[in-house]
Amino acid sequence: MSIPYGNTRTRVAARHALIAPDGHVKSNVPGITGAASVIVINKAMGANFAQLLLTFEQGGAANLPGSNVETAGYFETGGATLTIGGLKKKVKAGAFFFAPAGEPWSVAATKAGTRVTLFQKRFVALADTAMPQAIIGDAADVPGQPFLGDPDARLQVLLPDVPAFDLAMNIFTYQPGATLPFVETHVMEHGLLMLAGQGVYRLEDSWYPVAAGDAIWMAPYCPQWFVAMGKTPASYLYYKDVNRTAL
Ligand code: UGY
Ligand code: MN
């Protein structure tokens, strides 16, 4: 979308935000080299997690130490060598991973233009439950299930939906005209990246045209709805906190 000078589709409200890519500004993120790193969402916005967009040069790297932060990541384009603790794999576009809290992880030998989205949160342990394990997978191997019975709105749940995990990372793909079946209002928070296509996102009482490259933050209880528009399917990657007690 071409935007006249002095305008942007970006909106940052108290309980939701739309971040269009025209406004991105890089940060230096400790441990990440040879990359343009954008902290798209974090606690400064009001969120309880961080969403980063890393665009690597050839031979870029990320070296993150083990800490109380866990990371879920998705390779939108490019490729690299990914290591999480004892797991090591060459990955390409469509790869995803989960690095548990306490586990160091790294990305090395990135191809030029490799784009990776990271979701990071502080892990909340669950009593009598083992730590979640490291994962490296390929979204192409994860079947899309009809969402609440609609075959035109398909959900790929990338990480195990078990109590050990306190976050989820999913890909939602809509055929043109398909919608979220109702306006959701829920305790879970979302970070979202539009991967393909376009549509309209309702966030609280505002409706936003959105397209590939846009990011969205939805605070807990932000009413939300989406319709895919245009002639090609729309898809988005999103984060959600799950599986923990109400109090
Ligand atoms: O998982 C979800 O809450 C999902 N249905 N929300 C969304 O796509 N905005
Ligand atoms: Mn939702």
C-alpha cells in the first residue's frame, strides 16, 4: 500500500495496536547480529510479551542465553541453521521453533533476507508438570483444521496443546470472504503478523484494513473479528497465552 507523506495506517491505542511496516524503526537487540531487528510489540505498549521481527543479512546470527524467557519463532522467508540446546537443524521458510525457558538457542548462517518473527514471554511453570521441550518443525507438516466447523477458515496449531505449554503459536488461513465466526472477547492476549493476503480486522470498536506485513496487538479482552477480503487467501501467524490459572 502506498501511503502519502505524513500518513500511516499505524494506530496505537490503550488496548490494541496496528503496526504497519512503513513505521518500523530498528533496535539493537543484545545477542542478535547481522540483522535489522524491530521490537514490534512489548511491555512499553502494554503487552505481557514481546514480538520481534528480525530481517537477517547473509551470515547473520542470534545467540540467546538460557533465562526465564521462552521463545516461539517462525521463519517467514530464507533459511539458517537453528540450534536449541541439543537440537540442531537446517531450516527454511515455513520452519517454526520453540525454545523453552532455561535453554540457550541460536540461529546461524542466515541467508540474505531471512525474516523471522519471535514471540517471547516469561515462562510460568505449572506445579507437578514437566518443563515443555524444545521443538523445531515445519508448518507444511501441520494440517489445518476447520475452525469451529468452517472448512474455509483453517487453523494450524504449531505447538503441542498440553498443560506444560503456557503459550500457543498458530497460523490461521481464510479463503476470501471467510470470517472469524463471531466477535471474540477473551482473557488471552494476542500478537499477530499478517503473512499473506488482506482483510479487515475489528479491534474493540475500530475496523482496520490490514495486509501482509502488518502486526497487531490485542490486549486481554480486546473484542476481535476478522474478514478476509480480496481475491487470494489471507493468513496470519499469532501468539496467545494459554493453560494457566485465572488467579
Ligand atoms: O485463538 C484465537 O483466539 C483466535 N481465534 N483469535 C483470532 O484469530 N483473533
Ligand atoms: Mn482470539
